[in-house]
Amino acid sequence: MENRVTALLREKGFKVTPQRLAIYKVLANSKAHPSAENIFQQLQPYYPTMSLATVYKTVEILKEIGLIQVLNAGEDSFRYDADTSMHPHIRCLQCGRVDDLHDIDINTFIGQVAEKTPYRLTGQQFYFYGCCPVCQGKPAN
Amino acid sequence: MENRVTALLREKGFKVTPQRLAIYKVLANSKAHPSAENIFQQLQPYYPTMSLATVYKTVEILKEIGLIQVLNAGEDSFRYDADTSMHPHIRCLQCGRVDDLHDIDINTFIGQVAEKTPYRLTGQQFYFYGCCPVCQGKPAN
DNA sequence: TAATAACGAATAATAGTTATCTATTTATAT
DNA sequence: ATATAAATAGATAACTATTATTCGTTATTA
């Protein structure tokens, strides 16, 4: 799996560095859709000299070569997801966690839009909002 | 229509000011989903002393009392929409315009998600991306 | 019309992100 | 392995959207 990243970076003319592999690995091993700040903090113990700018530059590259997707779930910062398959996301308005929604048929929905809009479609993002199971047990803030 | 806004502001304990009515009117008369900066510029000729902070505070209030909805179509700024009905949006990746998508059945899609997720759903936003009819005629940038 | 609570404008502050600069590191060909 | 050229990482400054603060002004209510 690390080879695939290495190969793709080289193929697209980017150099392979430990930082880039580490940042991708954080995303590949997480289902929490971390933000740049988040990735930075997770790597801090292992790469104490790495700067936040490096994280931003790297996720930009990873997005460009199609290894990750960028999420904008109405927060003040972006999140990143190594699962590039097309799937909706859901955010808990109480605790802020963002989860994947899998096994949902999105194709009929997309097909419907494709039929009706004069746009040529190239992509889409679906965001749901609500209260996660954990927070349903807590008193509403 | 202006009476509805006036009444709702008062009812919720907010004062009715010319600036607030003007900002709402800009949104109500537009299908372009303007940003705060945009609203500010449109009102500049008529309210030359109005500050951008006033626009931000006002859209926050308008959102709170349910007169508008806030869009986050993956740009660096938010957009505002006086059409609070639940409808998907589509953004042209070339020129940046954002259009409404109407007459789309979103309920089966939402129903499907409601069934599968353990979250309690409270809302959703659907964003499509592509190339608008105008830009399809232009050379790709 | 007076009292009071909220507001608008100006400004400063904040936060996320991007640009710049230079020493260092990677890739490639010897 | 090593030298070389190109790209990168880190530090820092800059930038932009948004939010907070302050104070004179205005809308509401009686």
C-alpha cells in the first residue's frame, strides 16, 4: 500500500519524502476525517520538527493525484479522507465527529440530477447533520 | 413580504433596522447565492456607511430566525440563500456560479440514510460540481 | 418624549490557509 | 557510492474570511 503511494508520487513528478508518506498513512489509518491541525498533532511525537505548512502542502498534493478527497462539512476548517470512494458524510452537531455513510444508493439520486441539470456533472458531496448515538445519551447542550 | 421579516425579527426579540431589511431584500431578490462580501458590495451604493461586520451579524440573525440558509460549497467563503426550502446546489468549477436544483426527489435518498444511520437526522446539504452551460462553450481554463 | 436596551460603524483581533525564503534532501546519472 | 540539479521542509510572514470590542447612535416601549 505504501508502494502505491510512492509509485504515484514519482509518476506525477513529486518527490517521495517521509513526511508525505506519514501524512498519507495517518489518513489511511483513520476513519475520523482529520483536519490539517489534527494530522499535525498526531504526527508531532514522531516528527517534532514538521510544520503545519508541510501538512497543508502535502494534502494539496495528495488531493491532486487523487489519493484523498477534501471535505467541507460546514465547519471552519477542511477535513481529509483517504477513502476516495463516493460516499455521503454525517456530522454530529453536538460533538463534531464526522462519520462515513456506506451502503447507500446514491446513483439514482445523481442520475436524476444529471438528467435535469444543463451542467456537465463532474462530482458531488453529500452532507448530513444530526446527533450521533453517543450524544443522544447526553443532555443536549 | 417585508412585513413578514419585520414581524419575525420583532417576535424573536431583534430590532428592525433598515440595514437588516436591505440585507434580507438582497438575498430574497437574488438567485446567485451571494457571499457576505457580495451583499456588502451590492448595498454599498445605497448604504455607503454600512460595514462588512454588519452584514455578518445580520446574516447570523437571519439564519437563527430561519429566514435564510447558509451554504458551504467547498469555497473559501460562505454563501447565503433566502430560499430555505430543502434543495441541492450545483457549482460551476470554472466560473464559480452556484445554482439551485429544483424538482429533484431527495426524500427517498434521505429516507434511505435515515434508515441506515444510528444518528438522529436534523438536516442535510447536497452539493454538485461541474461545468455550467455558459462555460461549456468556452475553452477550458 | 424620555429611558433603556440593542444596534451600527470602526477597528482590532482571531483562525485557517497560503506564499516566501533558504538550507536540506531526494532522484538521477555517473 | 557520489556529485549534481531540482524539489522539498521548515520557519516565518502574509493573507483572507470571520468574529469580538468599543462607543456613539437609534429603535422600542411606556
